[in-house]
Amino acid sequence: MIGINIISVIIVLGILIFVHELGHFLVAKWSGVGVLKFSLGFGPRLVGRKYGETEYVISAIPLGGYVKLLGESDDLELSEEDRRRSFLNQSVFKKMSIVAAGPICNFLFAVIAFSVIFGFGITVPTSRLGDVQAESAAQVAGIEKGDIVREIDGRPITNWDEMAEAIRSSGGKSLLLVIERDGTLLHVTVTPRAQETRNIFGEPEQTYVIGVTMSSETAKQRRGPVGSVIAGAEQTWWWTKLTYLGIAKIIQRVVSPRELGGPVMIAKMSGDMARQGLLPFIFFMAVLSVNLGVLNLLPIPVLDGGHLLFFAVELVTRREVNVRIREAAQTAGFFILILLIFWVTYNDIVRIWGD
């Protein structure tokens, strides 16, 4: 079991780190910037080989990676030719493009991964109704257990999620449902009722329901090539918004920081998903890739978002941020990152093995 977890997390992190660093690498090459090293992992070098000016390395600690660019720091003496190809000598827009390419590639990977999942097909609950609650809006309207919802206000319904969303977004307005019962289509008017529930973050919110439960019936839904890509992009956008919202809720203390997971939790979940099959494993990688993209765009020095912040200041002021300020911020950012890694690892240990 532990062996599967270790192998799975190496595969997951290896692919996602490679995708991220490949973004930096390709845009740097396209921009004419020299790339000295492409490393998967940190710390001591395990294997490596040099092609041209670039050394490709796999390092011992698989918790990240980096691309070392020519002239990334101004403490080296460079020839005139190398100065033209150095990172710091590029325009602000080129530097921002190279830095932003890593997180963007993580989002693109998520779109592709989700598209593959939708292309193979996902299992969803159908719009067949389970139990109908006594004295609910559905029972008052004459809806019965086993009915299949085909349309709501003229909108075709193919699964439970579509039906639930149409009811939730009704605002309490009466809805015209076309239901199928024993092969016969019936038209029923139902008025959803307000009900207080809790959202994914545990906050109370008002929604609208008609008082029915989901049946156990499911169906496999596949999409064509174009539909899969559209659904993959929508799913990536949804997870991106949810990740940013989750960070905001932690800052607002709506969600406890103890909910944060780290390397140990990623290893455990990687193994769990691998045991469930290829598609759940791909889904997990897609969600984790979105998280990696979002976290790297946070304006914390050391991360890509911190570099982008410095370049944005340079763009506005038309002056580079002072080297000492940059170095102090990088040191502080690195310290914060180390503390965060220790914190989430502690959370993982408590969550998995107890106090």
C-alpha cells in the first residue's frame, strides 16, 4: 500500500512539475533566452546529461523543480553575446511571459486532462427521482417516486445535476416540468420552496428545493472532441475559482488552516486514486495541476507570482526593483514557504495517524 502511494506521488509530481517547468523552458527558448539547466526536483543530482548549453537533471527531492536561465542573476560576468541572451536583459513583457508560462501550462494540462475524462465518459446520476418527501412542493404538484424529469421550462434535462441547478436557480418561481411516467409524458407545475443549507465551506445559504431525492440510477455520458474540450475548460475554470475562493475563506477564517494538505496527503490521495483506476487518477492530477497553477500565481516572493509582482512594479515605475529589496523579499518568501510546508505536513500526520 505504501509502495503504491510512493510510486503514484512520484508519477503525479513528476508529470506536473515537468509540465510547469516545460512552460518556463519553452517560452524562454522562444524568447531567445539561454537556458543553463532544466531540473526536476531539488537537492543532490541523481542523473543528468548536457545537450548544447542546457543540462537536464533529475534531483533527489521531488517537491519541485526549476529552470536556470542565462543571466538570471546579475552577479556573473557575461560576454556581449550572452548579455543579449540573458534573462535580465529582456523586456519586462518577455520576462513576465517566461515566468507566467509555468502556471499557464498547469492550467492547460488540466484542460487536456479533464477533456480526456469527458471524452472517455463520466458516470452521472440520471434525472429519475427517488423518494418524494411528504407535504413537499413535489408531492403537492403530484410528482411521484420513479418519475423521470425530461424538461424544465423548455430546457432539456439529461441528468440530476442539470435538474438540481434549474431548481436552485429558480428563485422560488413556478416551474413547468415535463416528466415521464410509465412511458407517458406529463406536464406538471411545481413551485420550489426556500430552504437553508450549507455550502462547501460550511457557510449557511438559502437555496430552493422541491423535496425529492436522487435515485440510484446512473448513466455514462460521453462528449465529442469539441464538447470534451469545452467541458474541460469549464471544469478547469470552476476548480480555479474554487481554489481561489478556498484561499480567501482560509484568510477570512471561515475554513480552518488545518484543512490544508501537504506532501503526505498528496501521496495518500495519489495512491487512493491509482487504486480506483486510470480516469480517477487523471482527475486527481488535473485538480492538483489547477492548485499548483493557482498557488504559483500568489504574490509571494520565490513563487512565480512574486516575480510577476516585481515585474509589474517595474512596468509601472519604469525602474527595476532594488536588488536588496528583491533579495530580502525572496528570503522572507522562502522562510514563509518552508514554514508552510512544515505546517501542512504536520496537518497531514495528524489527519492520517491522529494526535
